[in-house]
Amino acid sequence: MKLHKPEQIIEHAFAAEKLINVERAYEVMDKYELSGIVASIPHNIYYISSHSGIMQWMGRHFSTFAYFPRDPNAAPALIAHGTMLYHFDYRPTWIENIKAISGPRMDASGNPMFGEDGQPLASQRPGIWKVRENAEMSRGDKIQLAFFDHYTDRTVVNALQGLREAIVEGGSAHSKVGFDDPRVGHWLIDMGLSQMETVDACNIFKEIRQVKTPVEIELLRAAAQTGEASLMSAIGQIEEGQSLAQIEHNFSVKWAELGGTAKWLIANVNGINSGTIERGDWMKLDSVGVLKGYTGDIGRTVMMGDPPDELARRIEANTKVSKMIYDMIRPGMLYMEVFELFGEMMKDEGVENAVAGPHDVGLEHTDHPFEIGTGNVPGDLPYTELRFLEGTVFTLDMPYNEIGWGTTHVEDMMVVRKDGCELLSSGDTSLKVIN
């Protein structure tokens, strides 16, 4: 069965909003003189394409790639398996240039066929699913067929061949290209792109992602609020003698109920993430979960019973000082300046040994560039050189651990605006007391 105008049936599959900050990407690519960037890591593929594909999440590494060219007139590309195209029905992309992997074309004897350039030829049709003749087709059947029809004769034999084709078409075959996994670039050189220069772009992707788009900020707002709701739900269920594992379980259940996935809940009593909470104990709760690929990172301190004065004073000071610092942060301010200010201002409040470390939050828990290996990777900034940017989403991470006394934590998410910070979570870092 051949559908008439299959592209009309699947046009919704290309209607996703862009996550990638295009202007920021151009700016950073120009900084490193890149003509394109290639994503092979799942969250970077999602960032470029807005598509969260099945193959990349099931651990089928290098089965999916996304290519973003510096030339605004060149076509970004997404390389995905042909039998998985139907997933674009509910996980759309904005990239129309999809290289559909179909496997090798076979001759009548079942042997793979090769072109004049010696490269294997791709099977002409992306899907190998059998089609029942004369059947009444459902919406889902028509969508499947529409994808197969739309990409017939527009296939590639494997993921690397598709990526090679995209890079050539995008004008990057004779210049610098950044790869979040440098091995991929070397494989392409072995496939004939000998004039291409590969650049390790692990931190370059992070540098681009430091400035969130409005779409990303709203996703992070939802993740922050989901994380806080899940944490407060777990806190509301705490009982004397409850295991810390049960608190984490309750947190995870609420995340799932709200449509996301819990990643972890560090529930420390006396610095240990095991055992039970008893009357007179206080605990640090440091929680992380993911909603639509974006991270929610929230921390609170919980007391079972009447809080000692030192604990109450520390949490009150944390709350006061952190709000003062949020009001001071502006684009261009160094992260280390905030780190140093927090310690000094907490001392003024009578609290010693207080530490607060800002870190970006986004597709990863730690979403800013950081030193990797030898420190020679492009974009590999020392923490002392990081600056807040307009559109940076971050937390001020304020854990405290003292053996023989206990642990505390408060943490909220916010976005840097031109004239200050905007909270994405509630900012209610008061001590949570359970009587």
C-alpha cells in the first residue's frame, strides 16, 4: 500500500520546539572555529534535535547521531534507525533532514550490493515490517506507512554512513568539527573524511548549554517544581523509626506519579545514607529527578522533634544569606565570588565553616564545563573562571557535614536574569520540623 502525500500524515513529527540555543551555539562554535558539532551522547542528541529516541536510551551506542552545522544555510541532520521512525509520532523533532538507517541492499543471491565508490548501498525502504494486503488501516498503520513511504530512496546503510553524508552535505568535510565523543570523528576519517579535523567537544556542548532558551527554562521550572513537590511529599510521610530507604522510595513514587523519574535522594542522618530516623535526629535531604530530560535539584533539612539551637541558627542563616546572594548575582559575576561571599556572610551571622557551591542545572545535574582529564580539552574551564550568564539556570548547593554533630542541606533552582535571579522552585529553605 502506497500512501498519497505521506508527508501530510507525519507533518506533526517535525513540529517540536527547539531546545538548542542556536545563537549561543553559533557564538561558541565561532570561538573554537568549528564548522559543525556532532552529538552521539543521548542528552546532546536530544538537545540538538529535540527528539529523545529509543535506540539511544536502550544503550545502543552510536546507533543515533545529530549534526548541527555552523552555516545557517546548511541542513542540520538526525540519523536514526528506519524501523524506529514511528517514535517521532509522539517524540517529535524540528529537524526534517532525517537519515533513515535501512541496512544493506541485497542482490538476488542475498549478497550486499556496493556503489561505484565502493560504499555499501542502502536498502531502498527503511522499514522491514510486513504489510497485510487489503487490510483496513488504522491511524497508527497509516503513520507507519507514511514514514516508510516518505523515506523510501532516502536511506543510509548504517549510522556512520548517514553521519558522513550529513557532514559532507553540511560543508564540514574539510574543516573543524566538534564531537562529544571524539572516537566518532576518527571513525569518519577512516571512512574517507581525511580532510576533516576533529575536536573534543564534550565541554563545548556544555558551554553552549550554559545559556538556556525560554523553552528550556520552562522545562527546568517544571522539573524544579516537580522535584520540590516530590521531596515535600516524602517529608510529609516521614515517621519515627522510618528507614531512609523508605523515604527515598516515597520520593521516587511521587516523581513517577508526576510524570518524571527520580534519580536519587541522599538522605543523611549523621552523614550516613542508611539506617532509620529517630526522635532527636536531623537529616539532610538532597534530591534529584528528571522531567522530560531536564533536571530538578532540590535540598532541604528535616528535624524529628525539637531542633537544637545550633541547627535552627544554621538553617536560618543559610536562608537569610542565600537570599541576599541571589539578589546580588548578575550576569558576568564569577562563581568563585559567590563561593567566597557565602562563607564570609555566614561568619557574620555567627556560623563557621559554611560552604556554598553554585553549579549549573539542565540536561545534566552539573551542566557547566568542568576540568576533564589533563585539562587540555576545549571549553575545559577551571571552576575559578566560570561566570554567571543571562539565562544560566543554577543552584546554590549548601551542604554541611560535621562528624559528631550532623548534616544539613538547602538548595533551590533559579535562572539568572539581566537584573537578578528568578526562583524556579519555592525558595522555602526553612527547617522542616516533624513533631
